[in-house]
Amino acid sequence: MKKQSVRDTMKEMTEYILYMRSETGTIERKSYYPIFWCYESLVPYPHEEPLIGWPESKVFWASQTGPSIGIAPVTSPPRAK
């Protein structure tokens, strides 16, 4: 694979952080580092919910209600000019 192709693929990928929601609705962020990168569909995580008070602004849950595992796209800090 050419270097340009690798860079283009990396631009398309999104970093995600793992979140967990308990039976009582308590949300916990499970990692402080991106756990994986994905540039394909989020089929296993179809339920989007906004996050308030967390570093990420939204999370995609596997289940709409009850205990669930979720992934949140990492918001990159703005680059200095």
C-alpha cells in the first residue's frame, strides 16, 4: 500500500472510547485512550444518545434501554495554527 493511501484511510477512520451503562442508567467511561478505530458501519451500536458532562459529545449504544455497552467517537482537540 502506498503512503498516500495509508494516510487517506487514517483520515476516514474514527477513534472510539468504550462506555458502559448500568441497569440504573449510570454511565461509566471505561478507558482514557481510544480503544479502536473504525471507518465502517456502526451496525452493532444503532442507538445514538447525547453525552453531557463527558469528553465526548455522543455515544452509540448496543441497546436502547437498560444495561448496555456503547462507543463514543473521540473528539480531537483543535489543532493550533
